[in-house]
Amino acid sequence: MSRRRQLWIVVGSLVVVAVLFVAVFPARTYLDQRRARQQVAAQIRSLDAHNRVLQKRVRTLHTDAEVERLARQQYDLVRPVEEAYAILPSPTPPTTAAPHRRAKPDHRNWFSRAWDTVTSIL
């Protein structure tokens, strides 16, 4: 191979490397940042929607009707002129069957069990 051809191969390789550094690597970084930006924008939209729901709930909780509803429902509170009654559930009838008990495992050797069987027959 001639020196001139080797020089062109080296120069061409350097040009390819330069193009990679100038065009490809920044383009990949740009695309990664763009994707990350889109994900963050979607997350912001989701959080904004959730914040709107929470703001509506806050406005609702600042009303007297909602405070009274929560006081009655969660804390069983009544107004001073009202009386509160609680209806208890009916008691469960006792079961007639004895609870099932597991038999204890017999850890004796076979001779002891056989001897007990023979002596219980006699």
C-alpha cells in the first residue's frame, strides 16, 4: 500500500470520529434529554390534576355541611338538642358442636403402642 493511501485512510478515520463527536453523540444526548423532559411533563400534568382534586376536597371540607357530615359519620357526634342511639348487633347463638381438636401425635415407639393395644383389649 502506498503512503498516500494510508494517509487518506487515517484522515478519513479522523473525519468519521470527528463527525461522531460533533453530530451523533450530542444528538443521542439531546434525544435522551427530550425523552426525560416528556416524562417529567407527564408527571407534572398528573400532579396538577391530583392537586386540582385535592383543592376541590379542601373547599368542600371548609363548608359547615361537610364538617357536620364527617362529625356524624366518623365520630358519632350529634347536636346538643339531639339524642344518639346505637343499635347493637344481635348476639351470635352458641354452637352446639364442640370445637374440633387435633389429635396429638403419638411419639411412642411401636412396641409401647402395641403393648397398650393388647392390654386395653384384656
